[in-house]
Amino acid sequence: FVLYFGIASPVLAGYPVDPKEEEYVLVNNKCQCVTVTTKFVPSKENPNEEVLERHIRILVPLKARENISDPLSPLRTTFVYRLSDLCKNCEPTEVELGGVIHQVQQGNSCEEPQTCYTYDRNECYSSPVPLLYQGGVRYFPAALTPESCFAE
């Protein structure tokens, strides 16, 4: 299989992995199985200085399908990871400009669908299943991850 990396250096803030730790999670993308953490460590050149160390953990799902909603599609052989895409923040936030509050997004290209290499438990995936109905074959959607589709 092939892995592609697009590296960019956006400025990011994160949240601590553990209240006692100094390592911060910058990205936790369950859809693409990527976690990016960062922490300050003593410099090898000058132990009196600290440098920022970033860890990128990628789990490659080797049994992933090209079309995640189709269990019969061929296995995926190419995985593309762009740090700038993983780090974009598409959650809307409120900003006050000139006494007026506006809804804004902090990321760009948020309309583009994200490529998912594994099941995101926040999404509902379905696949058409053939069933014999009144003497003919009809296709009905069947949930592939029922706990995410029917959770209260």
C-alpha cells in the first residue's frame, strides 16, 4: 500500500492528555485514525532550553475498503494524510465585530467531505441489501454500525 503525507506547520493549541501531563493533543481524528500530540522537552544541543516535540501516530487500517459503505468494494491501497486538513477547525464560533456578533468558521474548505478510512462512530453507515419481497428482489438499506445509527 502507499502512504502520502502533506506536511504543513499550522499554529495549533491543544488540550492536555492528562491533567498531570504536559503533553497536549492537537488532533484526534477517529475517521482517519490519526492522533497528533505535542510537548516541550529539553533540547539535545542545550539542556537548559526546551524545544517543542510533536508526535504523529497513524494507525493504517489494512482491511479498509475504497467505499466504506460498500463491504464488497476493493481494499484501499492508498492513504493520504494532510496535516493541514487534519488540523482544520470547522466548528462555528461567535465573533463580535463592530458591536455585532457573527457566526464564523475557523477553517477553510469545510464543505469538502472528509475521506474516512475506518468507521467513525459518530456517523451512520448503511449498505443496500437484496431482499426477496413479493416475488421480486428489492434493495433495502441496512445499517453497518447499528450502535451509531440507532443510539438515543
